[in-house]
Amino acid sequence: MIIGSVVSLLFITPATIQGGVVGFLVTAGFMGIVLSLVFLSLYRSRVLLTPRRVGSRGMFGGIRWVPRSMVAVAVQGLLSMGRESPHNVFLLDAQGRRVLRLMDSVYDRTALDRLVWELRVPVQTFPPGTTANKLARVYPGIVPWAERRPFMMAFAILGGVIILVVVIVGLLQAERLAS
């Protein structure tokens, strides 16, 4: 939500400077549509289980199906992610590679618990408050790089935003000088 607001501000402010009220209204309308689609997609998220397949329909796109026979183990627990500790369910294959990852911030917690029960595979848990780095040491490759190194990711995003702002300001200044 905060990131969406910041991105909206980055687009709306230059549009307002450049196009006045019309630029503001067009950009604000466009960003409103994008944010509405994001909120609507949260209501579409589902976990699906058939006799042959496991599927997840996330925030965008269609259903990602995985053969049920591919799931060998379920790893679940509360993964510490800064202020939040969402319940995570990782479905792994026989080699320990992540097949699906489901979180209760997107999917209903009772649906995740029922999925794990219905799969009838060995379930391994990790203690509440486990960090992504600690989990990656036990189960290599199931947590993405950005989650294992959140500060580096934050600095990379901050650097990108600073570069974007400098480019936008430079373009606006160049256009003013040309006028």
C-alpha cells in the first residue's frame, strides 16, 4: 500500500507540474485504476487441490498448477519479515526444491492448513520468528534473495528511485531551458 502510494506520487507530481490539472487528473485516474486492480486481485486468490494437481491463483494471472505427485514435503511456520510474521507453507519436491509457496497474507490460513492436511505428505515446521536467512540455511533455495537480504534490496530500490527522480527533474529542467 505504501509502495503504491509512493509510486503514484512519483508519477502524479511530474504530471501535475507538466500538464497542470489535466495532467494530474489523467495520471491520478490511471493510478487509481491500477490500484483498484491490485485490491480486486487480492479477493481472487485461491488455493486449489484436485486428485492430481495442486494449484494457486495468486494476485495476478491464472492458476499455477503443479502435479500433486511432485510434492514430497510441506514446510510451514511463521517467517519473520520485519514487523510481520506471516504463516508460510512451502511445498517441496523430493530434491528439496520449492514447488509452491503460499502465505496467509494472500491466502486464507484455514485453507493453507487444510491443504497441508489433505496433501498427506510429511510436514516439517520451523519455529516462529525464524528469519529468511536461517530458513535458507536449512532449506537452500526456498526463500528468494530479496527476502534473505532485505536491507540490500531496500538500498537497491532507494537507489533506483533516486536515479528516477534525478532523470525526471533533469528532463523537466531541460525542457524548461528549451522553451
